Amino acid sequence: MSSNKKYWKSVEELENSSIVEALRNNEFVEEIPTDEFLGNADALSTSGTSRRDFLKYVGFSTAAVTLAACEGPVHKSIPYVLQPEQIIPGVADYYATTVFDGFDFANLLVKTREGRPIKIENNTIAGAKFSANARIHASILGLYDSTRLKEPKVDGKDSSWSAVDLKIKSSLADAKTKGGQVVLLTNTLASPSTDKLIAEFIAKNPNAKHVVYDAVSSSEALDAFETVYGQRALVDYDFSKASLIVSVGADFLGDWQGGGYDTGYAQGRIPQNGKMSRHFQFESNMTLSGAAADKRVPMTVAAQKQALVQIYNIVVGASVPVALEGNFKAEVVKAAQQLKAAGSKGVLVSGIEDKNAQLLVLAINQVLASEAFSTAGARQIRKGSNVAVAQLIKDLNAGSVHTLIMSGVNPVYTLADSASFVSGLKKVKTSVAFSLKEDETASIVSIAAPAPHYLESWGDLELTSGTYSLTQPTIRPIFNTKQLQDVLLSVNGTAGTYYDYLKANSGAYTAGASWNKVLHDGVAVLGATALSGGAIDAAAAANAVAKSKVAGDFELVLYTKTGLGDGQHANNPWLQEFPDPITRVSWDNYVTVSNADAKKLGLSNEIVANGGLNGSYATITVDGVKLENVPVIVQPGQAVGTVGLALGYGRKASLKEEMQVGLNAYALYKGFNNVQSVSIAKAGGVHEFACVQGQKTLMGRGDIIKETTLEIFNTKDAEHWNEKPMVSLDHQEVEATTVDLWESFDRTTGHHFNLSIDLNACTGCGACVIACHAENNVPVVGKAEVRRSRDMHWLRIDRYYSSESTFEGDNERKEGIAGLSSSLSTFNEMEKAGDNPQVAFQPVMCQHCNHAPCETVCPVAATSHGREGQNHMAYNRCVGTRYCANNCPYKVRRFNWFLYNKNSEFDYHMNDDLGRMVLNPDVNVRSRGVMEKCSMCIQMTQATKLKAKNEGRPVRDGEFQTACSSACSSGAMIFGDVNDKESKVAKLAADERSYHLLEHVGTKPNVVYHVKVRNT
């Protein structure tokens, strides 16, 4: 049968807070300020109010909202005098390109309208294997950032590129004369042509060297790989080939070693032919990978190192002494034995920042002969060296560096010992920073050189060995910017532009493919041979790891959040407002603490009367460096003895005031080690979070998440693990879906759209949320409004914790309850399993119900149903009564409390002309006082039909897309026409795992979910 597990959204809900219960039944948690328009509140309360008076007051409020809704902006349109031949108004153009910003990378299609890039799409051509994450989808907004560096600056004053060029050449000549060092400090470039150009630069300047610096280091893993395989690269794992995955501290569904593994992982997680992969996760912080795991074991990093040695012992047959507690050891031994039995179908990954630990990972995978572990096509997206960066800082402070040219780095912000770098920088004769913004570093150098956005740039990339990608501009430079490569060409005395240089040298990398073809496709696959590895002294590495010391009373585990990553997108409001998939908090970073440690330290969270989440402050200290007033989140699943803190926050320079949030955790990133010994103490005050987890609940009703185990899925009929809700009809129990109060009309002709969401494949990454923002002009409302339950996201990803860690055992325990006292004590004990909960993600948008409750209550017919299954909104008709939101069981409708466009109170991208260039002209920008919600991207379906019609053919399966389905790299979201019985979505809708949300309500949604199956 299906699981009877209790699901909860927050610690406060688990503890049965009376406030949570009250808020669950109160959709609009803020008091409506009736005093403002009803006059004297005391007089009203003491005198009788007639029905006529009541209707008069209600009529006044309705009229006020109606007037607000009617204040639509009027704009004049001016047509082209001479229309460019390559632009057809109203028709989108797509350009294939590839992005790599030193942290994130992807193969893309960029959608442009009338010359403006407005949307990022995934390139699905063969060989384009890397999809856009949430940050890359949002990166298009950075192109239109009004705080970008617009002109070159010399000594803080506006200058010209000719002056910059002259000053750099003069400084290089002076350095050569005086024997001073010239250092080129960049992020990882992964660009063959740029590497060649830098080599030419160093050849002309023998006193120069190139130092590669990654803000979030993978240096230990790179060192290990280089030791074994002779190349500074990383393994590109293919999780689709693994039946058993063991991860020790590696959030491979997050940012571990660049991320991008969710596509392969999801392929093995969908049960097919009775099989699916199994996943063990040993980690400290609750991560996306831990949330997806079949078995998650929270443990300190010190314990993870011991676990890694234990796995090595069992797989290889060694006997290195290990110190592991009994419960941990049993789980580690179980995982190791299954890993050994899986052989080539097993794979081990680890995020421990220790060269010896990474050598053990390579050795274990070699012994397994893991198919998921391949050195052919090694990742080239991390090259940084901790040793080289440390030496640079020494050289700077010694005064031996004459000229420092930086590109793609912000060491003043990202270095833990930033003060040493700044002091050394003052001793440099000439310092240059190529940067998009006048950031912390660019604001103190002698030359601040504005760099173009990647959508304005030329370039090439080798993301993995055996592939070659091109970056091409999709718009002419908006500001007076120049690429580093163009300046290097000028300095080298090479004629022509970087485009000329790139095209002339591309033939050496394309293996015969023409320039035009690679430019059109965006990527060329050339093939790569596996690297032959040298001998690994695994025994010595295992002994070294086993002897590693415990960090202290508390371990601080630094990580990057799904939203902001390494922090270079801190001025992006889409990402700031994006709720973290695990904590569901936006506009903040915070220290995560286990419930046990929180009670010990006196730290807490609580939901207050207006529905907002409040939390304690803490002071955390690492090696004398103190961060004060750090907000606290009590995080279920956090390993006892550890705390987590996200990098990428706390920036100030060149950021709008609204985006200057959080604290800079890089100050604690000592020695590029993401694990630090930390002391933590409670501080005074209360922090107000913008957390969406307790908002827009589904009213406490069951059957929201359906799940089962692989064993039950394989051995029992669907009626046992995907129960259908039953109702009584003529005193007979029948399926609720067969009973209807409505007379349905024939939907078998034409198109009928469905969206299928597989809970097994959804990793909670949030790319769909940002893609929806971009496609549908969803406004940003800011922290204060999010806290008031007024976020405008058309798509949310609900995160649920489950109280029980097993199925049948808990069911038997519940069935054995005898009496009220036994019931209370048993359930109280069972709920303590929340210290390490299982996690499920569920994307929820408008369900486009065929029998929509919103449509029946709208007094002006602003919301209605289309023949193709979409629930429409006529914004001009809406008067903002919000009856529809109240009647929606899914809580997916949003109300425009304010005008978010051209409003100085909401100083985000919609408040300036440059930021509004990102708006999609196919989607109306909504005004104040109207309801809005997911439209199932009707503009995209209409465009698809028109394209097929113009080409004289039917629409092919897979052509229909929504913003969320096209952004979903894991394949969790599939959109299409269910009237096409051969379509993928039609087959998914008919699958035995399919069900509808709140099916018993009778709304007949057009969004289909699939039962989550766990391989426990």
C-alpha cells in the first residue's frame, strides 16, 4: 500500500505550533487596513452596521482595486524607418553559444527579439551535454545591469582605451627594464585560443607568469588527478552508467566540481523494468544530493574521512585502522559492501578537500573499473592552484611584482586573507582589473577595465577534453568595453581583433569541422582517448587520511548556495529572491545548525503571527576571525557537531542597496579549506527571514506527495502504492475521478496540453523557477514583501520532510498503539526522526484544472478555460477581488499588491530602462491590482503552432515546450499534447505511477505527477 508517512514543511510545523495551525487556515495573513477607508474604527465597533453599510464598504474597496487595475500605462510605439534585413519584428532569433564564467558553464541557445537577448535556453544538439542551471538562466539579467562599469578608469577617473593601452605597454616595458615580475591573474579560462595568446604574451615578456585562481577551490582534487594522470583536470562522471552511487561529502547535484551531473543521475533514478540506481550519501550539511539519496547519513567531515578509509578497506581488501562509531560504521560497511558487489556498475565520489582523500577516490574507482568513472573527456573547468595563489600573495608583499593584470577574479572579496592581498597590491607599480563591475578589486586598482558580458563576447572553450565550443556575441556591446584578449593582442603587437585571431586559430581545434558549422551548432565533438594513469600509493594515502585530526567542538562547513554560487551574481535580483531549495529562505545567508546543537546553544527559529520566520543571531569565530550577528536556521538533517554557512554573500561594492545582504563567509575560508574549526555562541537580537516554506500551504490535506519503495513497486499492484481516492455514490465506493458535478465537453479534438512532473527525477535545482521568471516577466518584490507572503513566483518548488525513516516498520508501530496516552507518547517519539528526515521536492504551478474552482467564483469572468486545457487570465478584466486565490486549493495565484514596474520602491531591473530590455514582448507586464499565475506559457505553444503551420506540417512530439519544461535538465518536466497518443506526455499521463494533486477534490488538473519511488 502507499505510505502513511507524515509530511511536514518546517520544524515549527513538526512541533505542532498553534501559530502554524492558525496560519494554515488563514490565506491572507496580513490584516487588511480597513481603518483607512472605513473611518473611525471605534465608532464602527460600537454601533450596529447594517447589511447596506457593509455592502457600501465592500463596494468601496472593490471600486478602489478596480480603479488601480484600470491605471494601465500608455506607451507610444515608433516603427523602423529603415528596417534591418535580418530582423523580422515579432519573430525570435536564436544564437548557439557556450558560457563559462570561471564557475558555471553550459551549452546554450540565446533567444533574441529585435536585437535584444531576452532568454536563455538549453542547446539540445548532439554533443551539447551541459545545461543551464538557475544562475546561468538568470545571467541574462546581468547584461542589462545599470551598475556595470561603463568606461575605462585610470586612477579612479574616466579615461579611454588608448590611454589604457599606452599605460599597460609602458608598464610592461618598465618591468622588463627593471626585472620586475609581471603576473597575469585569471580565473580558469578553459579557452584554447586564450591559452595560446597568453603563451605568446609570456614569450614576449619572459618576466611574466600566469596564475590561475578559482574563488571556490578544487585544487586538492586537481592535484590528485594531476599526480595520477599527468594533467590538471577533473573526472567527468557519467552517473547514468552507475547502478550504485556512494558519495562522501560530494554535493554532485549542486556545485561540486562544477555541477552539471543531474541529467545523467536522473536517468538512473526513474524506475524502468523494475530497476533504478541506489544512492548512499554521507555528508554534514543537508544538500540537494542528500535530499535525493535513498540513504543519507549525516556525519562530520572528520567522520567522513574515516568512512572513506573504511570503504577503501572493504573494496580493496586493506586493513588500515579506522575510528568510526558503531552506528556510522554499520552504515558505511553496508554501503562499501554493496559498492564492491556492484563492481563496474558502482561509483564513488567525494567532496573532501584533501589530496590524499581524492587519491583514494581515484584508486577505489580504478579497482571497481567503474563505467561511470572515465578519464576520457576530463573536465577542464577548474585549473586553480592554492600553492600558486599563496606564492603570489607572498610576492606581492615582497614588492617583487611590478605589473599585475587581473581578469575574471575579485580577490579583494574572495580571499580569506584579503588584507594581505590589499597591502601587497599597494606595492605594485601598475595594477589592472578587467571586470564587469567596479567591484571590490576594480575599485582600488590603478586601471579598471570594463569587460563585456559573455553575450557581447567572442571566445572558444574546451569544457571537456575532446569537445570544442564557441562563444559568440548576441548583441553589440552596450558600454565601452573590451575583452582581455583584444588588449593582449595589442600588447603583443599582433594585428587584428580577437575575432580574427580566434577564427584563424580555430582550425587547430575543430578537427576538420568548418568554422560556420561549429558557430551554428555551438559545439563540436572531436572525441577523446582515456588517459593512462600512473601508480597510486593508495595505502600511504589511506593511512594519512585515517590519521587526520578532528576539527574541534564544531566544524564549519562552507558551501555555495544554489542561488548565488560564488557571489559574482550578487546584484541579480532574480537570484537573490530565489528561495534556497532546502531552507526555502531568500535574500540571506545564515548558519545552519542541527536541532540538538541549537538546543544546546540556545538558538531557535519560530514562525510569528504574520507568517514570517524569525531566528536567533550567532557569533562564529574561526582562528581569530569573527563574524557577528549571523542569522541562524535550525536545519533538520544537519550533522551534530557541524554548522554550515554559504559563500557568495556580504558584497557591497557596485551593488544596489537592496542587494547588499548577508555576510562574507570568504573571510573564514582559511587556506582554501571548506572545513574549519569554529566556535559558535548565541548573540542578542532576532533576525527576520524571508522564508516561503510556511506560506501557501496546501491546507494540511494528504496525498500531496505519494511515494513507495522499489520492492513494493515491483511486487504489488499499483492500487497498493498509488491508491485512488474513493467517494460514496449511491451507497457504493467508487473512484473520486469517476464522479463529476460538471458536464464535460469533448476535448479529443485539437490539442490538449498536459505537463508531467516526475518526483523521482526532480532534484529541486530551481532552473525552472528562474526560466519562468525570464519568460513571463515575473516581477521581483524584495525581502519585505516576500516575508509578507507576497512573492510573485509563478512556479514554486515545495520541499517536504517526512517524519518516518522507514515504511512498514512505522506502520506496524502505529497499528500497535493502544489508548490515548500510548498514542501521544508513540507519535511524539516517532516525530523525533526529523533529525535526519527524508526529503521530497514537488514543483507546483497552476494546475490548469479542467474543472477549475477559480473560474466559477470570478465575478467578471477574468479567468476562464480554453479548449486546449489552459486556464486563461484576461488581465484587463480582473478587478482583483482575489476570490479565485481563496478558492484555489493549490495556492498558485499571485496578487499584484503594488505596481512593480517603474516604481522606485522596487528598485530592481524593472525600474530602469536598461533593465527592462530583458522583458519578453510576448508577455504583458501586469499592473497593480490584478491576479496573475502560470499560463502554461501559452505564448510558446502558440508560436510553436504558427511555426509548424508556416512550414506546412503537424507539430512534432517534443516541440511544444513551456519555460519550465525546456529548462529542466533532469527530464522531470515533460510537456506536450495528450491528444497525440504517441507523444511522450500521453504515455506518461497513462503510466501507472501518475496521479493528480488533490485528486479527490475533483478539479481534474492538466498537471500530472508521478509517484516517488525510493530504492531503500
